[in-house]
Amino acid sequence: MAMDSQFDTAVAAYERSMEEMPFREHIEEYSFLNAVGDVTGRDVLDLGCGSGLYARRLRGAGAARVVGMDESAAMVEHARRREEREGLGVEYLAANATDPGATDLPGIAGAFDVVTAVYVLPYAPTREALEGFCVTARRALRPTGGRFVAAVLNPGFSTDPQWYRGYGMRLSARQSPAEGTPGHLRAWVGQDVLDLDLFRWSAAAHEQALAAAGFDRVSWIRPTVSEEGLAKHGEAFWENYLTCPHSLIIDAQAGPGSEPADRPLPVENPAPTPAK
């Protein structure tokens, strides 16, 4: 995987994108943290943690232990520098999460109640890599089970080049039904432009990888917008995104466990939103 070459030079822009791209705060973060639910006293591993955005938020939400893992050395270095300044108690590891051997690192295998991943699975170039992420997530969870909550690329994202332009990005992909079809994300963050290569996997491919890794219950959740986001930008602003979001959330569970009470209802038997 060429994740280093994509992300090492994008640390600053990625960090600012939460403030400068309204959908990240009012749809992405809002929806994802709602899906994760209450983490008070829980141990959480954030795969592909990047600069630590969600690791810090999860720790701030009351998680007892938070570990961020990312392949990009620059991202991990940035996250560790912030941790030195802020002292939140978040641990960071540089490791390739597609390699099941990542769980051989001390204190990882069987140590977590919840594993999270935001925009990590779309960077799996092969089925083996996609399954590798899921295997790492399952091995990191308690032997009795737990939850893997992941924001993934909507298999039916709009290929209209202007569809997401109002949210500061453009998605494109080859017109092919093949699994792992290459795609591209361009995001404008202030004066910076992020260009990231990704891969489109079907809902079935995600579910097959999760099942192979040992997850036995999978829910798909559509993103929603926060009340603050509605008040600040109005319903019309969000219409395109909510009609055909570029991302969906997977909640995969393994072993016995109760549904969190504050979790949004999953989509029943989802079919990816048709491209516009």
C-alpha cells in the first residue's frame, strides 16, 4: 500500500479539514460518534488514526484507554507531538493495520471493547488488504467479542463531479462493476488540495471481509446532520449529501453483546444509494 506517500505530506491540511469542511463536523463526526455510542470507561483502538482527530475525541468522550494506529509515520509523529503538549493520555503506534501481525504489538491483541476506523477501509487495494483490516480489528477486540465501527466509502457514491463540490470535495471512479475499482478523492482545504487514491468495494465485499474476520452481525447506518449544522447552513445546503452521501457507517459486532441504547437505528438490508 502507498498510504505513506499519500498522507505524509497532508498532515496539516488533514488536521484543518475538520474546521474548514463543514460536513466533517456536522455530518461525519456527528454521525460517527453517535454510531460509536457511549465509550465511558471503555478501551478503544482507532485504526488509521491519522493525526489523532478521532482518538482525541474518543478520549475526551470518556474512553478509559485510547490507542491510535496508523501506517503513516508522519501522521503518528504529529499525533505524538500533540499528545506531548496536551497530555490527554492517548497512545499512538506506527503499524500497518492490514497486517494481522499488527496485533502482535504489546497490549493490542484482545485488549479492546471497541475498534474504530474512519475512511480506512477505502484504501484497501485488494480483498486481502480489506480482510486484513477486519482481521486486525477482530483480533484487537476482547476474545468474547466487541464492536468495530467504521466509516467507509458509500459503494453507490455519486459520480457527478459537482455532487459533493459544495462540501469541498470531488469523487471520481472508473465506470466498472469490478470490486476494488480505483477511485480518486480531491478535497479543497483552504489553500491546500488533498489528492487521495482509493478503491471502491461493494456492500457485499465489506460484509464478506467482516464475516471472514469473525464478525457475525453487521449494520449499515446512513449519516445524518446535526441540529447545529442545520441551523448554521440550512436544509438546502445538505440536500445533495444526505440524498447520496459519499460515506456510510458500518457497525460490525462479534460475540454476545447488547445494542447501545443511544445508537441510531441501522438501515435495514441496505442497498447502496444509486449514483446520481
